[in-house]
Amino acid sequence: MSMQRFCRPTEGNSVERSGCGCVDRRAAHATPNTTAGRNEPRNSLTIDAKNDGRVKCYGYLDIETTGFSCEYCDLTVVGIAVVRAKHPQFGQLYGGQINADRLLGLLEGVDEIYTYNGSRFDLPFIKGRLGLDLRQQFAHTDLMYHCWRKDLKGGLKAVEVRLGIDRHLTDMNGYMAVRLWWDYLNNNDTEALQRLLEYNREDVLNLHVLRERLGVK
């Protein structure tokens, strides 16, 4: 994901802080898993020989943060889609919901994680904030490098445009995602939160579409 540096909240937000982290006391439970909606990708039926011939389980991950640095900025949203055969599921964690155990719970059964720029941003940020090194527990493919091999450069949204992958929130970007998070914390703006979660959801679900367009197993 692309992200502007915007790490400092305004005064008066209703969260507890530990170091540079924020614990949102309004976030008590993870958002429930739902089947993929808009841009629902074709279901992959790749057989994984390493797992006794069973159908491979694909995991797609994208995060939202308040900036680039896991030392000074916060992890605000984690979105994960899990796709096996005809059973796509999607789940999110945000704010104080986010911890290593819950994140691993959303990845239960996944054989391989797919990200866009995750090797340089998402996975190191998760490791820095949660102490969870997903690359030690899962195979990982960064689709950005497969895009580069096909001369598809730029961020995920730019690649989507070139490949004709639909997106509902076409006016959103990483900077706006940060502003939405602070609007939620500072002003209890639940509409801002829902827009942020939908933005993250589109990022995650489009990773599956992208993987299939690229022909990546």
C-alpha cells in the first residue's frame, strides 16, 4: 500500500497510548467474515501436491497504518481474505482488536499469503508492531514483483487501472485513509471508519483478482 507520513493525532482523541501505539477501547470484536462481494474473483482450484493433493488455500493481506514507520506510527486496520475452492471469506481487525493471536486466527488454514509490496511494508510493519513474523510461518508471494516482470509499475491502484480491475472507491488513497482513521478516533465518526474498512476490503479482495490476472499460482 502507498502511505503518506502522518503519524501524529490531533489533541483530544479518546484512546489510550502505550509508546507510539493506540488502543481503541471502542473496538471490542473483529468484524465478521463475509463472502467476497464486488469484483469477486474466480475461484482457484490449484491442487497443492505438498499438502496430500488437497485444494490450496490462498490468503490475501493488506494493512492500513498512520505512516511508514512501525516505530512511530500505528497499525490501524488488518484485512485478510481466505479463498479455498468455492468458499471465499473476508475478515478485518482494527484498532485495539489487532493482536498476533487474532491475526493468526484469520489466517487459519492458509497455505500461502499474497500481498502487494508486502515484503517491504506490510509484513515488516506487522513484525515491528506485533512481534509476529508471518514469513516464518507462511509461504509469501509479493505480487508487486510479478507486476514488475510484466512492466506493470506503480502502486496497486495504478496496476488495477492498467489491467481493468474494478474498484468502487476510486477517489481514495493512502493519505485519505490516514485522515479517516483520525476522524474516527477524534470525532467518533463511524462513517469514516466504515469508509476506511471498505477501502481496505477493496485492496484485499483485488489482490485475488490481480493474482489470477497475472497467472500466479
